[in-house]
Amino acid sequence: MRPARALIDLAALRHNYLLARARHGGRALAVVKANAYGHGAARCAHALAGLADGFAVAFLEEALELRAAGIRQPILLLEGPFAPGELAEVHGHGLWIVVHHDEQIRMIETATLAGPLTVWLKINSGMNRAGFVPEAVEGAWRRLNDSGKVAGITLMTHFARADEPHVIATAEQIDRFDTATRHLPGARSLANSGGVLGWPAAHRDWARPGILLYGADPMPGEDNGLQPVMSLESAVIGVREIETGEPLGYGARFIADRPTRVGLVAMGYADGYPRVVPDGTPVAVDGLRTRLIGRVSMDMLTVDLTDLPAAGSGSRVELWGRNIPVNRIAEAAGTIAYELLCNVKRVPFEYRD
Ligand SMILES: *Cc1c(COP(=O)(O)O)cnc(C)c1O
């Protein structure tokens, strides 16, 4: 069997959830949208089920998958309903919905429901992506309240730049949120991962941590005590020596600058390892750091074993995990850890409790 796999450490996931809730205070929805950022939504939700106050996903079908897997906690749909027909299922499965635009209020007003809905009213405090502008918040709240179909309204907003601790934008968003909601009752929820770790003023009734649960710090370089959850691993499946001046791999991007011992690794961009990373990107072989050399291909990549004489066929390779932070690979790829984690595919997933 091909040795490539993604190892998922569920104890690390629980550690990160508890760390987030302790840092924030109050309650925390574990954000498990996009298949738990690529980690497996049902498995991750089950691992957290005894701890988490609730879960958040992007849309109805993601929540139904968790209900079908036996998850009983509250689940919030972060994008809310897309069509009126979804509301009966939302109610039937005890789901909570974000309401972020007028059309969704109209859906609720005109729906015939067996009972009331739990709504999180989203305020646009400056990100300008989704949510009601401050001037429209009280009107939206009143319409929901007057509809007779809503049991509770939590007030929420989302930050554009919470992962930038020295930028004033988040403080401004907090102020705008507080001003827009000052006459309204109900619980508040402001903090995503960056807000939990970096913005105590955003700590209210509910946190919504996502990326930090998976152990990727949204502020790379800080040590907040998070534990990486995914380890993307494989093994050396072949070794060859090339001479100084010889090319390696597609496009001959790498030319040996010394006699080089090349390890061939069963991992490629079809598994979700990013093709764009340059020569020199770190990789761990038997726990020791070395460098990727040559272009990443679909099923394989190549690493430099010249300085690791003990390494050879069968040596364990970590692409990211405990030795190589996924944030480091994201930086090499010009993207963020979120995207890399969501993109892992084809490899078997193994879960450790
Ligand atoms: C995805 C999402 C989160 C989680 O964000 P992280 O940066 O991963 O912590 C929180 N709130 C909303 C509304 C989201 O869409």
C-alpha cells in the first residue's frame, strides 16, 4: 500500500478547543465547516461532542451530514438558509441559522413552521462581505422579533483582520458592533480564531474558533500553545545519486549544486501538497529537517538526503505536522494554512484518539 496518509490527532483537537474556550471564556462553537477544514467533519465533531457547546458549518447539507452521524449538539449554519424550503429542515433538525441579508428575513416571515427558529443576526461592522450595516440592524432585529417565528436572537459579527494584532481595523469593528447593537438584548459573538487569541475586547458570550482548533496559529510565529492536528506523511520509496550539474524532475528546475542523494517520496499535488513550493521548502525525514528539491509532481516529490546518510528507502517523511508547521508550507506556497488543510485529498485518513 502506498505509504501516503493524513494522521489526525483527535487529542490535539480537544486540547485546542479547550484552550480556545479557556482563553475566550463563555461558550464556543467549534467551526467544522468544509469537512472540518479538511480533517473529517463527523470524526472531529464526535471527538469534540463531549466538550463542545455546539458546532458551526457553512450550510444545511454540512449540518445534515453531522446529524446523520449522530451529532446532537446545536449546529449553526454560518451562511444561513439559501431558499425558503430549507427552513422546515432547519427547524426539524434543531439547527441554528445566521441571518445576514434581507431576503433571509423575508424567508422567515413567510415560512410556515412547526416551531420557532434560533437566529444569529449578522452585523457588517466593516468587513463589507455579509451582514446588515449598522443603520439597518435595529430594523432587522425588530422584523425577526415581530415575525413570531424566532425564539432567540444572538448578535454576531465577523472580523476581516483579527489575525493582524497591530492593525486598528479590529478595534474599529468592535466599536461599530457595540454601537449598532447597544439598544438590543441577547447574547453576542464576535471572535473567530484571531479574535480569541489576539483581541480580548472581542470576548463575549460565544467564540467561533475554526483554524486554531486544527492547530494552525492564525498569527504565524506566535506561540499560543496550539497542537497541530494533521500530520501529512509518507515515506521514501526510492533513492538515487545525481552528479553536480545534473537536473532533477519536471522542467529541470533543480540542478544539483553538489553530488546529491535524492529521496523519492510518495506524495504529490494530487494529494493536496502544493505544487508551487520552491526548492528549499522544509520537509522532515525520520524527524530530521531537510529540503524539497525539484518540482512537486502529481504523485511524487523529491527531497535532498545528502546530509542524512541514515535515511533511505522506507524512511518516514513528514510534509507538515509536528516538525514542519503547516503555516511554514503555506508561506512557501504563498497561501494560508486554511487552504492547504482543506485541499488534502486522495490519501487515507487515520485517526488517533
Ligand atoms: C469560518 C468562520 C469562522 C472561523 O474562522 P477562523 O478564522 O477559522 O477561526 C468564524 N466565524 C465565521 C462567520 C466564519 O465564517
